[in-house]
Amino acid sequence: MSRLTSVAGSTRAIRATHKTLSSPWATAGAIVIAALWTLPTFGLFLSSFRPAEDITTSGWWTFFAHPRVTLDNYAATLTATSGITVPQALINSLTITIPGALIPITVALLAAYALAWIDFPGRHLLFVAIFAMQIVPLQMLLVPLLRLYTGGLTVGGVAIFPGFAANSMSDGFAQVWLTHTMSALPLAIFMLHNSLSAIPTEIMEAARIDGAGHGRILRSIALPLAMPTVASYAIFQFLWVWNDLLVSTIFTTGKNAPVTKILADLAGMYGQQWHLLTAGTFLAIIVPLIVFFALQRFFVRGLLAGSTKG
Amino acid sequence: MKKQWIAGLAVSASAAMILTSCSTTPSSGGSSGQPGDNPETITVYGAPTGDEQAQWEASWAAYAKANGLNIEYTGDLDFSTNISTKIQGNATPDIALFPQPGLMKAAIATGKVQPLDDATAATVKQNFTQDWQSNGTVDGKQYAVPITAAAKGYIWYSPSQFAQWGVTVPKTWDELVKLTATIRSKTNKPVWCAGFGAGDASGWPGTDQIAEYVLSSAGPATYDKWVAGDVKFTDKPIADAFSALGQILLNPDYVNAGFGDVASINSTKFSDVAVPLASGECALTNQATFLEAFFVNTKTAAGTTPTVAPDGDVWAFMMPPVGGKVSVMGGGDFAAAFSDRPAVAKFMNYLASGDHANSLITVPGATFITANQAVDVSKEADPLLADAIKTLKDPNTTFRFGAGDSMPAVVQQAFWKGTIDWINGTDQATALAQVQAAWADV
């Protein structure tokens, strides 16, 4: 009985919220906020079609008084080089971002499953310790990680990890992937653990009684049920890695640099070419937009995952 | 069923990626630094990016080809921050190009920079004046090769406007002040334009002008003591420099042509002065030779791209001396090696040579200048740069690095901020006392 009333109460609350949020004032407010939020991007977009000399001498809003449109910025950005060209840098970005998103998700899924459904001593302590790792800022990791990658790791005379090379400047992408993986794991494990542990125990037990091992349960039950969380985390991680500048500046060489670094570099030492950034930004935005729109239905479900349980 | 398929694909794809990442490890481990590799790779790390990066790479391309080397350059706009991370992380490049001596001395102090071999040290000794050599010397050992130079303290103007007004290039500071008054009386508009804005380094164009005046008026001995902290900001030579420049920069009749009032100096980006100078709105501005790079995107009053020549639309003269001797304040790039491999040492020797200096100044589109004595000035097509190189090569020229760049970072930042405050109207004595107080934090 009490359960029924509470359900009725929450339904009423939902209706009330729905009413408040869809009132004309709220809608108008939302539109104003959205417009303000989009205005700088819109200005940048207009600027990307203005001639270089207009961009450097007047603001984008003067475009409406003196409209002059050109594709020169895009042409110049596509051919400009800073060691490599922008299209090459876009390929580098994909080479960095796809493994940079898939590796942490894979590792985190395995770890989260173990922490949620395999009963071993100290797992709660381990989970809290992993989650606490989020406190460590990435900047603090740069020097220790560089030392690890270049010098390797030796404990008590036993070489555990040989290091990538005597000289990190001539390396491939492995350093960037590993660094992104390490910095992503605490949050990824936390999110996936929450999602996996919400699976009803009955389902897991039924699967075990039917003779499924952990591998089979993970593949056939846990992963499909956790898919919205996996997908929404994949979007997050993809966007973080795609937009990263710090890790790629420290851990890549010139020819492996991603598009974020090349865009920053194109402006030149004194910023004399900064008009190229307008077009470059929109070239760099295309891939994240595709990823976002392709996965956005998971995105909303993933954000709500856990919040409306029951 | 479909979901399972996607999930399976995701897992197997990531597994494949992990395998790939593992398999690249040994190959990248084996490819660098082993003799017999063809071609040998030398990694170079420096601040220039974009067009400047291409110009640097062009300067040594012929050497790399002739010697079968793969010179792999990585540019980084945050070089100054990231080089210390790389040094601490033992992830040093073979050669780093330091944009200023202070940072390089800090790197040498870590003990990871290799001293130059005898041949290269001899080349540096032969090709550079004592002023330049001493910047790369620690405890009597030579660690660095000076490569490019930058000459600051150029005053940009329009030769055609000068002809129209019937005025000539001034020979002394007093003549420059008189010239300013003359132009003002003829045009009845602000004469000078200035921009001190530069993001988190805002103020440096102002501190450079102060330092140029100090070097020129008080001489190199006082300048060195000031940089070392032995002459205070509140002492007479420095206060005099602020007062002298204040006659121009704080006078609403003289600034800020094309931008607004005195305070607009701070909000104007240092490179934006090229715009009013090209259009003729601004008669005079003080900026380094690199301002030339910014005229490409500007237009003259007639709507054409300005020509930079003694009889063209814009041109520059060196800040006239306050005292008697010619002094130049500027900057420069130095190469220091973290590796003692023979190919790296040989490349360092090339960087110190006249061959590389000649190659630098002939890179198409580049605005490199050098203080290398072995350079052939006649190869420099740009008359402004040729003039700067001649001045730098002249043994009678006193050369000093920018005072801010040579002071500790906290003092440099206080100096920038003090100059900004001074333009904003803070009393000169108060502003200088605040800058001097930063020495207590060193």
C-alpha cells in the first residue's frame, strides 16, 4: 500500500516537473541560454569564411554589413604544414583516439566485472583505492611516466618493463595510448562497476546454474546489459582524447602529432597566422560530431543509467 | 543478437589494438640510436612551429641529405615549460634549441647537457664574439652553439611620410623626441602606436623598451648589474629610463595612434601595431625586426600590401643611442646537445659553422639573422636584415640579451606587470618599488 502511494506521489512529482520545464518562460530561457552558448562558435564559423585581412582587422559581427565570403582559409589550412599537414594530423588523431578509447574501456570492463561479480578478498578496498586514484592530476604523472617509458622499470635487479627506447623522441603511439589508458581507468572502472553491479543477482545465478563461466557471462549477459554505459563512456573518452593537447605534446614526436597540436602550431611563433585556426577548428570538429551523433541515443540513456532505478 | 555482435566486435577490436601496441614496442626500441641504422636519426626539439618550423628544417636539409641523416624536428609552442618536464623525465631529445640563455643555463645545471667537443668549441670560439660565447659557458666549459639572433629596438616608420613631412631619421634620442614633437605639430594627431598585450606575457614589449634605454644610456656594466639584481629598479638609471619613455608613452598627445588613449597600449596586441603603421595612421612604433612578418596581412591607405624597403611603404631604423656607443638588445636561439653520439657532435659543429649561417639567411621567406662572424652578409636579400646582421657582426657593437629574459622568472613577471601598471596610471615610484620587491621572492 505504502509502495503504491509513493509511486503515485512520484508520478505527480514528475508531472509537476514536466509542467514547470515546458512552460513558455522556461522554453524561452532555454532558447536564450542556447543562443548565448552557441554565439562564440557561430562567430568562429562565420570568421572561417572571411578573408584573412578582415579577420585580423574587424570583428565577425561586421560581416553582416560587409559580407565577403571566401574558402581561402580552408584551402590554406588543408595545405599548411607544421612538420605534417592537417589531413595527416587528422589521421594521427584517429590513430591515437580509437585505441585511446577502446583500450581503457576493455580493461575497465574486465576490471569492473571482477570487482562486481567475482568474490575475492579485499575487493571493496581495491575498488575504493582505484576510485581514489582520480584525485591524482594528470600533470603529476608526466615526469614519472616519461621516466618509466624511457628507462623502464627494474625492481630489485629484475627488469619488469624494459622501456620503449633509449630515446622517447623517436617513438610511435604506444606511449600516448598507455598514458590515456592510465588516466582514464579510475573513472571508467567506477562507471562500469556501478552499471554492472546493478544487474539483478538472479540473472547472474541463473546463468551460472546453466553452466556459463565468467567469460560467457561477461559476453552474453553483462556486456549487453551495460552497453548504454559502455557507449556513453566511449563518447566521453573519445572526446577527451580527441581534444587532448597536453599528453600528445609531451609524448608524441612531430610526425605523430594529433590535430589539436598542429592547429596550435599553425598560428606560428608570434600568432601571425591565427586566422587559419578558424577553419582548422571546424575541420577538427567534424569527427567528434560524427561520433556524438552516431552514439547519442546511448549517450542520453547512459547519463540516466542508475538514476531512475526501480 | 545485434547488440551481442557489436559487443563482440568492440572486445576483439580492442584486443587487436592491444596486440598492435605491444608489437610496436620492440620495433621502436630497436630502431633508434643503433649504429648501422640507415639513415641515422637525430631528434631536434625547439619552440618554432608552422612556417618557422619549415624554415628551420630547410636550413639544415642540405646537410642532412649530404650526410645521410634523418633530422627529425619536433616543434612545441610550450617548449619553455615542457623541456624541463622532458629533462626530469629522462626523455631528452638529441639536440634542443633554446630560445633564451636563462632557460638553457638551468638545463646545463641538471648535468644532462653534453659539453661541446673540442672541434665544435673551437668553431664557436672562432665564429662568435665574447658576448655570445659567454651565454653558453658554464664553469669555463662551452655547452651551447649560438645559432640565430633577434635584434630588438627597431623603430618602424614610413619613408614616404617622412619625405612628405620633410623630416629625417634621428641620430640621437633627443632628436627622436624633437622629431615626435615636429610630427605632432604637422599632423595634429597621435604620433606613436604601441601594443604591450601578449596573453600571459603581456608587458614584454614595454620592458624591452625600458631595457633598451637602460643599456643605451647607462652602458653595459650598469645593465649587467641591474640584471644581476645589484642595481635596483628604484635606482636612478632605471627610473630615468621610465621617465624618458614616459615623455612619449604616457603623453596623450603622442599615443596611441590608431587605437585610442594611453591605456589602450595595454589592450593592444603587440603585433597589431603593424596595421596602423601600414595604413599611415601611426607614424612611429618600436618593435623588433620580426614585425616584418606581420605586414603580409596588412594594407596601405591605397589598399596594397606594404613593401618593406628604405624607399618603400614601411622601413625601420635602430633606436638612436642615448649615450655614444651603439648597443643592441635582442634575443637568440642556442643549440645544446643531450647526446654525445658522433653524428650529433658533427651536426653541432655544422650548426656553429658559417655554412649553416649562410644557409639560414638564404632560406626563402625566412627572417633569420645571425651573429655568426663567418656569415656572408651579401647573401641576405632583405636590406633590413642585412643591416641588422652587419650591426651584430660589428665587434664595436655591445650586445645584451633582453633584461627580462635574463632575470629570474618572478622578477621578469613583476617587471611585466609593473610596466602595465605604469601605463595604466600607477605612480612611477610606486610601480618601481613593487617590481623591486619581487627580488625578495627569488
